[in-house]
Amino acid sequence: MRVFNTPADLALAVGDRLGESPWCRIDQRRIDQFAEATGDHQWIHVDAERARTGPFGGAIAHGFLTVSLLPSLLNQIVRIDGVELMLNSGVDKLRFHSPVPAGARVRAVAHLTSVKPRAGGFTEVVLSAFLEVENRRRAALTANVRALMRAAQPAPAA
């Protein structure tokens, strides 16, 4: 895990590969829970028997389930100390390249793309990320993940 003291310290690492997260299994239970949470019960996700005869040879994870894993996976790659507030501010250039079969393991890989000061004491950080599927040549997805971070302010003197 790469550790930085403040959001501003990230500027020294622009262009760096920050690393990869540990592997995370996307099992059928997780897919079913995502279907319940979102109301997306398409058979290619939740009907394993029918999905075996479908275009992917089995059930696959929802694309947006894989995207929703990015924040927790990225937090296992990089830590920025001295942050009082962090907000997701968007995802650019999101592309789904290949399905993630139920039971597969995935991990995120991140590169630091940019760090820019913003109004209100915030720093905008952009990570270029892709989600690898274990034993597959092609990434499941690629995306530029944006976050706004505000450094913690020193406590006022008593």
C-alpha cells in the first residue's frame, strides 16, 4: 500500500503506478444481493442454470457491481493520511471490456493521473483504474475515478 501524508503530497507521484489491491471474489451470493439492492434481476446474473446456456456460459456479475467495488479496492492500494473529508466526484471514461463470471476473483490496479487544487481547500485526485479478472487476459473494466479531498486542519490552540 502506498501511503501519503496529505492530499497535496500526491502531486509528487503523478504518473506512478500505485499498485494493485488484493483479490476479491465475486460469488453468486454477492451478485444476488446486488440484484436485490438494485432491482436488476436479469437472468444472466441471477439464474445460474439458464445462464449456463446463455452467451457467457454461466452467470456473470452486473457491470455496475464491478464498478461499485472500486472504492473499497482502491482504498487497499493507496492511503492518504491527514484527510478530514473525501468525496467521490465522478467516474470518467468508464468502459466494460469483458464479463466477470460468478465465482471469479478480481482486483483493481491504479495509476495516479492528476492532482489539482480546487476551491474550498479541496484537492482533486484522478486515478486511472482497471479491474483485472484472475486468469483472464482482458480487464473487466477501465475507468478514471475522481475524488475530492480536504486536508485536516490543525486544531485551534486552546
